[in-house]
Amino acid sequence: MSFLEISQPSAQQTPRTRVRHSPRWAGLATLAFTSWVQAGSAAPAMAAPENPWAFNLTAYLWTSGVKGNFSAGPTSQSVDASFIDINNKSRQFPLGFMGRFGAHYGRFGFYLDGNYMSLRFKPKFGDISNGIDSDLGVMDYGLAYRVLGPSAAELPATLANKGNANWLEAYAGARTLWLDNSVDFKTPFGNPLNGPRSFSASKSFTSPVLGARFMVGFSPEWFVLVDGNFGGFGAGGVQFTGSLLGTVGYRTTILDMPTSIELGYKALRYNIDKGGPIQTNATLNGPFVGLTGYW
């Protein structure tokens, strides 16, 4: 009887304790579960945009200096000049057209980067020739893959939520170099019977290129972009080619379009066809200014 008397009150108190506290714990559990479900359902919406496509277009100015050797037939000329020196040593202002286009689908991408420069060097000996003219075209193209960080389509939402916008992209493609070196020889002592003579050599070279491109963001507005590649490997007469670009960028909006402004430095090296009619080994380097639009 004593055992029943002791155990019976405790059995009666336990239900009263559960009745008093169970509604409070049930409410907290329901609230936690609801918050977890809402957070889980919101995360995929930012990580998986409805449109996986993203595009960008960059118009840039590369005020490059030149150091190297240029040849056209029997005439060769060594040049070591900054962009300002080139203006003084050139017979005309160095013309250049430069731009880059990128298209991304998810983590895959395609890029096309083109440059054209026209250089007209003054001769060392003015009574022999008018100097060497060199036209240079560079076209980079290939496929890329976003190894780390948000994809190009996810980046706007990542920046809006002040997330980590750092990314790393590896790419493989090709570089096509088009060179046209020419020289016009003056008539010796003004003899019209001999007449002026000229020599011109034009050739294109295509070689594989491997590279990587990464961005580090310091804030939603400021970032650093670095792009480096190398190639050649003797293919198509190109012994070596490589380029390096480093910029500091600022994100803004122009005419309701997301835009960035980049300032930095770019260098390009190529070593071309030592045994052919065109022997050009040169390094181009100088300040870089770019304007990029995203959509």
C-alpha cells in the first residue's frame, strides 16, 4: 500500500507538468521548423537563376609600348619605345581597335578578344627607305569553365546579397596572329630608271593557348581582375606567345545597364617564325583602360 501511495501522486503530478509546458515547446519547435523550411526554399532561388545565360562586352584602350625586332625581306629594324616614344618615332598615330566579348551558359563560357594595331616606324637612315610598316592583328578565342565561385548568371544576385563574389575560370583556346611587315626603298640618288622598290610579307599564325582568369572582390563595387595565358609550343611557326592582364575595377550602372570600369596594365609577347619571311619577336606592354557592360 505504501508503494501505491507514493507512486500514485507522482503519476498525477507528471501529467499536470506536461500539460503546463508542452504548448510552449510545441510553439517554439513549429517556429524553428518553419524558419528552416523558409531558409531552405529561399537559398535555391538565389543559387539557380531562371536564365542561365549571361553576356558581357568590353571596349578597351591599350596604350602599348613596343620592344623587339621587325623584319621585311632584307631589312630589319629594332624598336624599344614606350607609347609616347612610338608617337614620336612613328609616321602616323598608332591606330588600334580593341574589344572582348564573352557568353556564359551556367559554368561554361565562350570568349572572343580582338586587337588591331598599325605601326609606321621612321627609318634610321632616311635616304634608304621610308621605314618599316607593321600591321598587327591578334584574335583570342576559346572555351572557359568556371571552376570556383558563382557563375556569371549568379553573380548579380550574389553581389546584391553581399555574398562572396570571388571566382576562378580556366580556359583553353587559340590565338591567331596576323602580321604584315612592309618597307618601301627610295630610288638611289633619285635615278628614275631604277624606280622605287618595295617588299611586303604578310602571314597569319595560329597556335593553342592555355590560361586562367580570376576575380577577387573587396566590396560589391570594387574588385581586382587578373588574366594570364601562354601558348605557341612551335605550332604554326609560333615559338612562344603569352599575355598577362591585371586591372582594378569599379562596378556602377550606365543607362540602367550594369557596367564596370577597369584600369590596369597589359603585356603581350610573341616569338614568330625565325626561318620565314617574317621574323618578328616583340613584347607589347602598357596601360589598359576598359569599359564593360553586362546583360
